[in-house]
Amino acid sequence: MEAERERHEENCVLSPGTKSELCKDSDCWSEEEGAVVLKRKMSLHSCETCGSEEARYRCPRCMKYSCSLPCVKKHKAAIQCSGVRDKAAFVSLSKFDEMTLLSDYRFLEDVARTYDCAARDVLLHKPTSYKFLGFMKNRARKCKIDLKILPVGFKKRRENSTFFCQKQKRFCWHLKLIFPQSHAEYMAKRVPDDRTLHEILKKYISLKESDPVIRQRLKAYILSQSGVSVFMKAESEKHSSARWYELDSEKSLFENLKNKTIVEYPTLHVVLKDFRNDFLGVGQETSDTRSPALPALSQNEEEEIEEGEIRDST
């Protein structure tokens, strides 16, 4: 019996593609041995961020090895990795096991839970009839805002979540914030019109109040000493004139949108003040729209130019 047990322990090899690769027979399996094997398997890889230490962690999202928390944070910032496992990633049939089946089952449960929460949201399922849209336009007109509604099927029409709160007698706007110096765009939903632009931007470019992921993306704005300017496209202006309104960050959203035309929802361009000259204000003319002044001719030059003669501009 002792000899058979020794032969059985020698034949217990690691099967490829599994996490606990030791034989789970009661005679030769132990959790300590499994932990040692997993640690030995992890130590075969070095940290893919610094390359100097042995790997201790593996990212569930991109499957990269890391040795410490600073290296984990560094690799997330470098490749914009969320660190969350992709539940819908493709798994080949040869690697499909019970754990993958359980993961898919839980993923379907999460989808059902999200669908149920959306079905209970009254605002999402409130019918946007023509009567409701007409009510929105009339309310905006009373606030001296020219609100334009696009036909059904347009992307901005589908995205728009703006509504008028009857109880508080004010608009809750759907905003699109564009940060051109960082090539980033964000959507803000249900923003009350009594909130100032400075308060709205705190969520994105404040050193203390902004989200760490957003703060990393908008680092150029947070570290800038010159400050920011907010512009909105002038929809009602002609193409030959300037196309931007400069908004006051200290005023409320309601005051900034007065006497302006809005297509579905406001789109705000947050620009560093060093680049504000790229956005001309309403009433200013661009250099290419002004007709160049011709040099004045002397009396002798006028006499030399005969009728029908082509004058050399040089």
C-alpha cells in the first residue's frame, strides 16, 4: 500500500489551463501545496511595468503582471486600463469550464438587474410626445432661450435627457463638455440651470473634488496656471461671421444661455486661456473675411494705366 501511494504521488502532475493544478485526491492534496505551486507559477514572470521585480499580481482586464501597487497604478494610467475583468470576452471552447459558465450566468443576472432598474425609472420611460416637446420649447422661450428640437432618429435627439422640473420651475439640462486640449468629452445629465459653470466644472478639473480617473485624463487643465475659458457655439450666426459665445464661469447656466440658440442641449467647450484666441467672440471678424486694402496709386501711375491694360500686382 505504501509503494502504491508513493507511485500515485509521483504521477500527480499539473494539468495545463487550470488554476489549482494539483491532484485533488484526499491522499495527496492540500491547500498549502496549492498555494506554493501558484506562487511558484507567478514568480516565473517578472513585472511588466518596472521589469526588475517578481510578479505578484495579474490584472484581470489586460492580464499584465505587476509587482506592487505603484506598478499597478502606473500601468492603468499608461494604457487607460480600468482593471475590471471583461465579462463578455471571448473564451474558446477548449478553455470553457464550470467557472466560465458561472461567470456568464452572473453576467446575465447583472444584465437582468440593470434592465429591471431601468424599467422602474419613470423619467426614462416618460413618453416624449410632440405635446411634451412643445411644452419644453414654450418654457425655453419664456426663459429667452431659442430651443431647437431635431427630428426623431438624430443622435442628439436620442442622447438628450433635458427636462423641465415643474416643482422647482427650472430646467435640468443635459450637457456635453468638450476639453480639446486633452481630447476628452464628458456628458453631464440633469444639471440644474441655477448652478454656475464654475460649480459644474469642479467635478472635472478641481484638484480635490474631481474623480481620480478624470483628473488623470484632464491633467493639462488641472496643472495649468492660466485658468480656463468656456465657449459655446453660436448656432444662429451666419457662416461668414464669428461662431462662438464666451460664457461667464461665475454666472449660472440660466444666465449664460439667455438670448442664445440651443440645438437639443448645450455643448460647452472648456479651453485653456492660452488657446482662447482660437475661439473668436460674436461680432469679431476673422482675418480671412476682411477684404485686403489695395495700395493707393499716385497720379503718375494712374495716367500710365490705360483702359483695358492688365496691371501687374507686383
